[in-house]
Amino acid sequence: MSLHNEDQRKFFDLSHPAPYQTLGLGIAAHDSVFLYPFLKFYPLKGNLGTDTVLAGFNAIINLF
């Protein structure tokens, strides 16, 4: 078994994550509650399907 150094990543190489786009709608439910459902998709990975689109939900709740 041999180890090929050229197949391994170098220590100082930069990794570039895939670009993505987020589409959402923020709703202020109260003075201290903000809700944000969104879709996150990767447009450069081909067609938009279940493997390239993620659904998410953010909530910001202020206690004071």
C-alpha cells in the first residue's frame, strides 16, 4: 500500500464551498418575535430538486 501525497489536500489550500441562494419571507409575529421560513438552493448543481433544495426556519425571540 502506498500513500500518494499529490492526492491529499495541501495544508494552505483554500476550500471554496458551493454558492447558494436563499429565498425567504420574514414575519414579525409580535414586537419580540420574528419568524423567517426560507428555501436554500444551489443553482450551479443542475436542476432544482430534493437533492439541491433545502427548507429551513429561523426564529428570533427577544426575552427582554
